[in-house]
Amino acid sequence: MSFHGEISVGEAMSPADEGAMRTDSSHDVPVTRAIPDSLRADDAAMLAALPDAALMREVGTGSVAAFAVLVERHTPALYRVAMRMLSDGHEAEDVVQECFTRLWQHAPRWQPSGAGLVGWLHRIAMNLCFDRKRRFRVVTMPDLPDMVDNAPMADDLIAAEQAHGAVATALADLPERYRAALVLCYYEGFTNALAADVLALNIKAMESLLFRARRQMRDLLEARDVAWRDVAAGAGLRA
């Protein structure tokens, strides 16, 4: 995924080459004139090895190379979360882009705390998703008719696909905070403490939210004649 169509994930530059960069005045987000040929592999490896907090200090001083490393590091998870929350690829990309726009703008005054940059970015992503769900009604395309398939194991594959579709539909039908809790804790593997930080909850409230989310998810699936225990076992969810 490219950022503003000009910074490609994985493109990093040595500090000496950052003079070749300019700033997009509309969002103060860096975009490139050209990727210099003088990029050294050891410079890129050094930056990629830095923790988030150290990279944020570099971004705060205007380092586009450090910014590119953070974009590459955190884009996949942010996109997965936004996609599961919104069920729309274009909206999910917009959320990810806005997350990194805010990261660039806030970097000079950002301080690590609580769940660190991961929690900070996911909190922004979740709030953006909540805002979009309130402002827009996400329209999903109807399922296409099933094709007849006489290949061996076709019935099993169809059943698995139908179960996957039922889970996706049920997830989309959940209240937004229930959906957020399941996406963070079960799909992304966040601890309860980290998810609580993202959603601005205490641990007890987070555990209660997860309990209610699982219960409603189970009810939605059973209403579609999908066994919760079968889905839970396949997806690694607790029954």
C-alpha cells in the first residue's frame, strides 16, 4: 500500500538523502520527489531494527526514512482492523492513511505511554472507524449464487465458505464496540489490557464487553443455523 500514492511501504532512505524530500502542504505529510539511488542497505536495516519510540523521536525531527519504516511496520494490522470494522476496502485505506497523517503531525510532541505507539495508532483507527460508521451506511454487495462443484471435498469447502460468510455478516451486525472488542482481542490477538487501552476502558469493563460481545455473536450465528462451537474452534474463539 502506498501512502498518498507516493511513499511506498518498504522504501526507506538514509538520513543524508532526506534533503531530497518535500512536504505536502495540505497535510504536512512527506511525499517524495524521487527515491535516491544512494540508499544503503545498512542504513535501512538500522532503522528497521529501532523500536517504535525511537523511530517516533526521529519522525519528530522530520525523518521521512523513520516515518516510512513505521508505515511499513503498522499498515497491515491497521488495515485488517479497519477492514473488519468497516467491510469496505476503500474506507479502510482512508482510515490507515489518516492514521499516518496524524502520526506525522503529532510526532514532534508524541510521548510513549500506556500501550505505546501500537495502542495510540489503534485508538485513532478505531475512533475513525466509529466516526465513519456513524456518518455513512456501509453497503455490502449480496453474495453471488453458489457454483456447482463436483470436485472431491466440494461440500466441505462450501460449508467452510458459508461459515466464514456467516461469521463476517454476524460481526458486521454487532454494535460497534462489541465488534471492536472481538476484532482486537480475537482477530488481532491483543491482550485484554491492550484492548482496554485502545478502547479507553478499565480491565473489568473490557472483560464485561468481551463477554457480552461473545454472547451476542453466538446468538447471531445460531440464528443463521451456524454452530457457535464449530466456528469458535475454527477461529480460535472461546465458546
